[in-house]
Amino acid sequence: MEIEGVIVVTTDTIPGYRIKEVKGLVVGVAARSSHFGRDLAALLRNIAGGEVREYVELLNKAKDEAIRRMVQEAKAKGANAVIGFRLATTNISAGVAELYVYGTAVLVEKEQK
């Protein structure tokens, strides 16, 4: 995927590109809390069973924010790609989820044919 002009991949290489320079580790963190209305809706959905859409939405927003922060850090280091992208999540406290993304910022160029 490409975000704000930065290629982000889970692999250690990017087909068709050559790594010119490794810029280092880049990280993005987002912590989101739920609110009473969302928790109440989730509780009711939990009783009935099925996907808890309120929390899926919460985590998706946190993921997007964390990736954007990681990309901004990569750009600040002069990188145009992030390889080895990974994502982790945890609960910091009741009702607060942290989403942590990281990878290696690199400067790549298209391979000559």
C-alpha cells in the first residue's frame, strides 16, 4: 500500500525496487478510549452474540492514526518506504486500547530494466 507517498509493506523487500539506504526504525502509536454509549451498545451486542462493530470501528481508527504517524516519522527521516511493517495491540486500562505499528524506514529506487 502507499500512504502519503510512502510505500508500506510487510515484506523485507519491495519487488521492482532496490533499497539504497536504511533510515532506521519508525513507530506509530495510537491509544483510543471507548465511551459509555459505545460500551453500552457493545455490551448489548455481546449478549446477543456476533461482531462488536463499535470496537472494530474504534480499532480501525486507531490503526489508521498509528500508520499515519509512522509514515510521518519515515518521511521526516528522508525515507520513501517502510519495510517489515508490523502491528500490535493491547489494552492499557479498562476501556483504553493501544495500537502500535512499526517497521524499517528505507530509501528505495525503482530497479533499472
